[in-house]
Amino acid sequence: MPADVVRQAVRDVLTDELSPVLTALTTPVSTDDGPAGNYQDAADRVREAVEEIKQQVGAALDEARSALASLRQEIADLHADVEVLRPQPDAATEPVAPEGSQEHSSLLKTAARVSSASLLCHRDIWEFITAHAGRHPHFRVPPKVSDEGEERIRAALSGRSLIALLISLHSVKHTASDGDGDQELAAALYERVEESLKNLAPSGQPVTITLDDRTAPGAQTAATHDEADGEPETHGAPQAPADPDLDKEAGPPAA
């Protein structure tokens, strides 16, 4: 029963039971016993009314507890019926979380010792990172992501966020479908983070994770030389072709 209903029931009982008592207390009664007898009789009636009210309130509370227990049982039965009707996932198609290896666990411990790591990558790579690691409870989106130009961004990741990133990348490597590119992206990012966390020390430069590989200068220079070698070399001004008519007018060469 709702609490308002119980309170209203108590008010009704008090009104019905105490009304005669109040009337008796406020109405002078002339008997041989005198005023003391009147007060004693009123006190007895008050005690009887209080006991009766206690019994009625107790009965109302017992009824409310019984109704609450029945409601809880109905909710439990309904929950069980819903669980039976809910479709169960197919174990054959549901991805299984990969088991952590000793090397992976050691790498997570290394990441935990990092206060802050600077990550430089393309915006698309950052979107891939936040899409997968952003759902992990340890990942924290950095408050500031700066623009580094050429569609690149720089973000500061804590050691806790690095742990979330490594766990998410490790999971994608082992659960993504072949050929969709997620495995390759996750593997490349995982390896780059692992390389950046090698040879850590209590002092030195902050950890920097760079995903911005470019063509080596030597290779670019070699390609330029190869293109130049395919063209003929010319030195000085070009020679004009010989005109046979001019040669006839000039005559034979002098002896």
C-alpha cells in the first residue's frame, strides 16, 4: 500500500477513536468520584484507543509488506520470462576476446610508467584510435588536440590512455575480419607504440609516438638522378644544319 494511503488510514482511525475521548475530556461530568475519577476514566479510554490504533496500523503494515513481497515475486518472474525470450548470441560467430600474452602484459606495465606521451598522426588515424580505444574505461580523451598542419594532429596521452590504446589495438588485431584493413592498421599502430616505449628511463625526453613516415631523402635524390641519366647531355649552343646551296656559292675551298 502507498504511504499516503497508510497515513490517511491512521488519520481516520485517530479521528474516530479519539473524538469521544476529546469530548469526554472537554465535557464536565459530575459524579460522586469527583474530578480525579473523570481523569482516570479518560486516561483509560485513551490507552484503549492507542492500543487499538497500534493493532490497526500493524495490520496495515503487514498487509503492505505482503503486497510488496508479491510484487517483487511478480517482477522476478517477469524478468525470468524476458531472459528466456531474449535471443541468445551465436557462440560460433561472436568474437572472442584474445588472451593476453606475457609480452603484451609487460608492455602494458611499461605504458603504466609513462606520465604523458605525445602522439603525432593524421586525423584519420586519430579517428580510428578514438573509435576503438575511446570505448575502453581507461581511455581519456585529451583536453586539447593541436593542429600540426598537413592534416596532422598532436595529442597528449597519459599512461592510462596508452594502456587502453594497446588493449584495444591488441583486440582488433585478433578479432577483426581479414582484408578489411583494421588488422593492418591496428598492427602498425601497436608496433609503433611498442617501439616508442623501449628503453625508458626515469629522466630524459618525453615519449613521442610519431606516425608520419615519409620518403627518405636519399631515395628521392636517387630517383632524380635516374631521370637525368635518361636524357642526352648537350654542351654549348646548338649547331645549325648545313645548307648545300650555300656550299656551292662559296666555291671550292682555298688551297
